[in-house]
Amino acid sequence: MNPAHLWPPLLLIGSNVLMTFAWYGHLKRPAWPIWLAVIASWGIAFFEYCLAVPANRIGYGTFTGQQLKVMQEVITLSVFAGFSVLVLGEPLRWTYLAAMACLIAAVIFIFLPID
């Protein structure tokens, strides 16, 4: 497999893990003042960008911008599904799984050859 096909999804997975913690990790710390939650989130987001930007730079050309965006959305919701269950202790409802099925359909459509 060409590294240009492999690195973008791997970097996007890492990026989304970091961003999920940046956006939602502070919910486990309700006693934190909001300014501390914001600063902690910004600190994590810096490292998220250090993965997201290269993922898109490396992937663009091998993938279209639209393909990269749909890939990122599916990865985001997949990462968040695990986070919401494992970290936040929320149940994974059937409606979430139905939404993921719709996104999988979007992936199929966005990666179909247009010739």
C-alpha cells in the first residue's frame, strides 16, 4: 500500500483522539473553572493540529478534499463513540449506530469512481 494512502487515516485517527479529549475531556472535571478547561483544551488542540494538518497535506492529491473531509467525519464519530462509552459512561444507542450507517454510505459514495 502506498504510504500516501496509509498516513492520512492514521494521522486523522490520532488527531481526532486528541481533539475529542480537547473538546470533551474536561466534562469529567466539572470543578475546573472554565478558564482552566479552555486553556487545557487549547493546549491539547495544538497537538491535534500537528497531526491534522500533515494528514491533509500528505493525503491531498492521493485523496480529494471531499474524500479527506468525509474520512475525517467518519473517524471523528467513530472515535467519539468509543470516548462517550469508555470515558463519559454513556450508552451507545441504536440511533447513533444508524447515523454511522448513513456516514458509511457517504464514504461509499464519495469514494466511488466517477468514470
